[in-house]
Amino acid sequence: MAEVQQLPSKFISVHGLSAARGQKYLCVICNSEGSFLCTQCRSCYCCREHLLLDDLACHSLLCDRQSAIREIMKLPLATRTRPEIATKLTILQDECRRVAYLESRRHVLEGNNELALPAAERSLVFAKAVHGDNSIELIPPLLALADVACLAGAQDAARGYASRARWLLLGKETELRLLVETHLRPYIRQCNEVVNRLTGKNTGCLSAKLSNAKSQGLQTLTKPFGKAFSSTSTRLKLPSYPVNKDLSTEKLQKAEESSSSELYLDNCISDEIFRTKEGIRLAFLSCRYWSTETRLRAAENLYVEALDTAAIACYFAALASGPTSMSTCLQLYAVSKLLILSMVSPEPHAVSVMLQAQNMLQGTIIQFYAPYIIGIQHYCTDNNCEPDSQILSKFMAEFQRSDRRREEDERLAFRADIKEAVQYVLFTVDYLERHYGHKAKCFIECVMCLALCLEIVEDASRSEYITKAWELVRSVDEAVINPVLFRIFAFTFPL
């Protein structure tokens, strides 16, 4: 009884025989007989440990939404299937999916594997409820489960989750390829006729039929999950044909022309796929998948192979979000770190990639703090004076209120990206200090970025880096530091 009193008031102790006829109380963590029940959303738990584990993982954020879902599910079937009710149910389930996934990612970045696992599993359950068993929206929770398994040392389980995600990616890519080929077929025939008429040649490549059988065979060819790469995941490479003495020079030349044209055609189709809205989403999920593959290979100390997958992830990140996005920045940080660990490239090359990623992070920080700085600049212009600490605190409070008014999943996703960036920046800070000294411009700006990132995620250790950054700034001429970054740092952490 003392244990029950320590729990939040919404949880009660139940007995299995008290369940309604035909129903059972089953633990949402281990699926065993439940002993504790949430009176709001009716989630069951077998023991106090599982209850507290799920409440810290994601239940506290999902409880209200799950309660609303439960109220809808209690309605008669005819009422529940009305368009407005069905839409509301789908929206609530999708919100649960997004929030649970972002919470699992946050727990992974903080090293709380036990908390990340229930959140990722809940995200997968809601993803199946909303999108079905074969949707690409199952990929984020599957990759979250793979990351948790990787951190726990269960490489086989991690590979299983990643393989399932890869299979869903290939299925969606095949579907989009069929749609694009069907749309482009008449235009390809017209271009082929023009090329043949102008050149007087029948190249055989552009005149080759775009067979649906070839596209449908992609899944069959890539069915073995052990294959880490696919011909559809990156740009196709020009195949090399063995020299056969029996072939004449003319036939060999025609074969090379045909393969070159087929290569060009396949790459054009890939470009067209990723121009569509669904293709952009596919590129984003491909980036997530290859990031997980990078972590799996790095955990096995396969740094050269991890470098290859990190480069592919960087390509898809730039394709989905842009070359200066936060996603691309994270992948560049991963590439620079793996270049150093694998020692396959000269050190200056790794440093140049690292500094490029740092510049992208600076741009993201400047963009995030832009409303705060613009408000202060307007105050300085109107009053013809610099703001004091009280005015700065007022502007910061207003900036934080406006930030909290953003969409919840957008805020959580941005902070998860910043948390991931902090891990790379910590590595970058140590590396730059060891190789360039504590008075180098790149090192000082890196420490300032780290302090600002820790402030965004409200990390408890930020005061240490704030003090260190101010000591470094005072030891050099302020003119060498990025003026915009320095102004943000000075206004955010006034002396």
C-alpha cells in the first residue's frame, strides 16, 4: 500500500478479475498481467518499475491524447466512422506517434536507453495504427529502435530493425520509380526519335523500352537484407565490360554507348523521383536510415565502411533539406569525425569538413536567435543607447515565450538536432584545441557555439562553457571573431 501511495494519483492498483468480461489488464511494456492502471488513458502496468519507466519515457506527454483516443473508441461504430470523427482520431494518433518518436530520440541522445525503448515502441504502435504495416512512416520508429539496440550492444536486433526500414524504403522507391517511368515514357520516345534523327544512329539506349518488369524486379534483387547497398540508393556507376577478343571494335563501342545512355537515363529518373513531394520525404528518410547504418558500423569499429554510409547520408540530407540545413550539418560532422578515426584522408581534409559543418551550425544559431537580436537592435535605434541587463532579460523572456508558441513537434525536433550537434561539437572543441591552440579563431567560435547550443537545450553544464568562452574572447581581439555570433553571445550571456 505504501508503494501505491508514492505513485501519482491517477494510477490505481487493480486485480485481473476486475477487468470487464472478455478483457484483460496487460502491461504495455512486457505484455504480462497488469497490476496498476492509469485512470485517464487506461494504460496498464505489471509493476511499479514499469509504470515509472513508461511515465518518464513518454506516458506523461501522451496520457491526455490517449484519453481523447479512448473516448472516441468508446463511440458506436457508425459515429466513429464519420469523416470529422475519423479525422480527429487520425490526428490524435499521429500526434502520439510524432511525440513518442521525438521523445525516444531525445532519450537516445541523453544516453537513457531504458527510457528510449518504450517511447520508440509506442511510436511504432501508433504509426501502424495510422499508416498501416507497410508505410514508410514506420521507418523513424524502426530506426529509433535500431539506435536503442545498438547502444545496448544488441547488434543483431539493431540489424533486424534497420533491415525492415531498408525494405520499406526500397518498396517506396520502386513505387515512385514506376510512377515516374510511366509519366516520362512518351517524352523519352520523342527525345529518342529526335536524337536518332539528328545523329543518324540508333543508340539502343534511349530506344530501349522501359519495362515495368525491370522496376518490379528491384525488390526481388534487393531482397537479401544482408546487402548494405542498393543500385537505387545512390547514383549508378558506369559498368565496366570485360574485353572480349571475339567482339569487334564497332560492337564494343555500341555496347559502351548503350550502357552510358542507360546510366544517364537511370540518373534522370532518380532526379525526377526526388523532385516530387513524396521523393523529398523519401530522401529525408533515406538520410535517417544511412545515419543509423553509420552508427551501427561505427559501433563495430568499421570506420571506413561507416565513412561510406555517412557520405551517402550527407548526400540525401542535402537533397531533402538543402546544402546548409541542420541535417546536412550533422552529417558533415559525422563525416569529419570518421575521416579522423579511419585515417583514410589527410588531416587538413578532415579539418576543412569540420569547419564547414561548424559554419553551418553558426548559421543555424544565428537564424534561431535572429528575432531576439532584431528586437534589441530596434531598441538601440529608438533609444540611441545600449540595453542594460534588465532590458536584455525582458527581451529574452519575450523571445522564449514566442519560441514556446511554436509547434510542439517542431520545437522537439529542433532541440533533438541541437542535442545531437552538441555531441559532435564537444569532439570538435577537443580536437581544435589540441591542434590549433586556445587562441585560434575557429576554436573560440566553436566554444561560443557550444555555449549557445547548451543554452538552447537548457543543459546544466552550460555555465562552465559560458565562462570559458568569455575568458577566450577577452584574451584575443574581438575583431577576429564573427561579429554577428559575438553580438548574439554578448546579448545572451551579458557580463
